[in-house]
Amino acid sequence: MSKTDVVVTGLGATTPLGGDVSTTWSALLDGRSGVSTLPEEWHDKLPVHFAGQIAQEPSEKLPRPRLRRLDRTQQFALIAAQEAWDDAGAPEVDPLRLGVVVSSGIGGILTILEQYDTFREKGWKRVSPFTVPMLMPNSPAAAVALEFTARAGAHAPVSACASSAEAIGNAIDMIRAGRADIVIAGGTEAAIHPLNIASFASMRALSTRNDDPQRASRPWDAQRDGFVMGEGAGILVLESAEHAAKRGARVYAHAAGVGYTDDAHDIVMPDPEGAGQARAITQALTDADLKPSDIVHVNAHATSTPAGDVGETRAIRAALGDSAADQVAVTSTKSMTGHLLGGAGAVESIATILALHEGQIPPTINITELDPEVAVDIVRDKPREMPSGDVAAINESFGFGGHNIAVAFRRA
């Protein structure tokens, strides 16, 4: 049975590197870091004083009355979705054939914490009546569905830091199942708050390079000491190839296949051998009807943690085999954006798609000494030219709970 061909026709983002896709992409190719010291005084009470803060505040794009009714995750999602929709040509589509899959790993945590403080300090009458619609994990998906009148279904899969990659996979499945012609898909996260930073710091998961924040996110470096928290959103417009062709849409890439697995190993630590991650890659290849030798690039999850980075390279090698793995150029754009948690997979999928479309692979920055256990070819310091022809790339995302998602994209 042949599968419906799914293509990417629109891209939108707001990240620590820029308020849109163009500025984010330029910064990635230039090897610029979006990490900086936090301006709030509360960081002095924490062991970590920096993060990948959004480059352009939502207040520059959304009116103030609307901002008050939206959690920051919703604000980011709407800004990125509007850019993606416009980039796709604002297609005319029956609302019953338009779907949304937009995720967040944590949801409206800032609303929860702020409104609880209001309740405690000022009483229940001062709590916003919009609190519940703002804190719901599905609130970004609901906001995007309302904005674009999407009635084919609005979904919000939650799988920690793999959430937005899973959203893209679910969108592919939704179109293939015939439920929609177009799906707006991706993820968003806004979790830069002292409680969240304290929680990750207590786990010893965050870098503490307060004296050099721009070099703190250093995937695969021998001296890496943890990830850097980031915020932002990435949104894709996915469409059946038939629908896109009928309206003459520009196609960035084919969303060719997806693999979903779970480690069932530990609630936080990944399987050190990367077996579940390897199975996700293999599933994505099978789903996309691709051979390991078709894959020329992997945008890795690689967060800059001592435990996770090396195991992922083993997984890539195990899934592709030695011969194909030797030909794959691997990068981690988290070295520049920090880790956008539930928004990471979507932003990194955009980078993967643009690498195929533009023929340039963004570098991994901040590697001073490559960990000797790294088992693949890492793109370092400057962009690398992508091979020509009918080639494909994979974006990998993994999350607490053992979630593993691999999404395969093929050059248009």
C-alpha cells in the first residue's frame, strides 16, 4: 500500500537567535550563540546565571490586551505559526481539512507559578479568569487552531524534550490517514524561571559556566558539563504533496518518515548504548522507504550532557551501519540555541529542512577537544556543504521518560 507523500511548505520560528526563520538560520550558519546572562536579580540565588533567552519579545508582535490572555508558550507558538502560514502562501483550505499538532514539554508553567503567587499574596479574586486556558498543556495547540480555524483536529502530544518532533510525526500520520490536507505542526516552550532552573540544577543537568555563557553549550566536547536552557518555538506547515501541487506551492522538503520508540530504561537517564534511539532511526528509514546510504546529515539531539551525547553517536552508527555512518555529517544546533525542551525538535527540524533546501549544514560550535568516544563525523566551527542529488537527513529528539523520535526528511 503506497503512502501519501507529505511535504513541507511553510516554516516559522522565534528563537534565542532571532525572531523569525531567516535571522535564526543566518545565525546558525554564522556559528553565533544565543545564550546570555539572565537580567533578573533572582539568578544570584542559583548556581546557573544564564540561558538561551528569546531574541525578540512577543510584545513586539502581539498587542498588549492579547498578551494578557496568552501564556508565553502560546505567544511563541502563534508568532511562529503566523510566519509559517504566511511562508506557505496563506493557503486556502477547507477548515475541516486543516489540522494542528502543537506541543509543549512543560506547558504553561509560568502561568501556574505566577497565578499561584497572585493567589497567595492577593487572594482568589485577583487570580486571572484565563488561568486554566493559559496553563493547559494543549493551550498552544488550541490557540493555533482558533487562530487559523483548524477543524480537522487539534492535538498536543507531550513527550518531554521529544514533544515537538512527535508533533511533526503525528502531523505526517494525520495527513497520511486522510484526516487533513494541511497540518500546522511543531512545538513551543517558555520555562526560564528560577524554579525550573533550580530543578534542573539540582539534577546536575545544567552547565554552570557562568563566566562564559556563550561557550557553555558544547555538545561532544570532552569538558561538557550540562545543557543550557532555552526558550522559543518552531512551526512547520505540512501538506499532502497532491494538495501542494494543485495550488502551486513551494516545497522545502518531503517529510518522508518517522520512528517512535521508548527506552523503558530510566525516567531521566538514556540507555547508554542508545538501542532505543537506534530503533527509532531504523523505523524512520523504513517508514520513509530510505536506505542508510541515503542519509547524509543528522541534526542530533546532543544536549551537551556527559551522559547523553556519546550514546547518541553510537545509536547513529548502530542504525546506519559503519559504511553509511562514516559518510554522515552530524551537528547539534543546540550549541547555539541552547535546549528549547519541548520546542527543540521543531526548531531543529527546521534547521534540518533548510540544510537540505539550502545545501549548507550548520556547524556545532564550542568544541575545544572532541570527546574521544564520539563515533561519527561532527561538523565543527563552520558550515559544511551538503552533497547534491536526491539525499535525505534525519532530526533526532529524545525526552525524559525514554521517548525517542526520529523524523526523516528528503530533499525536494
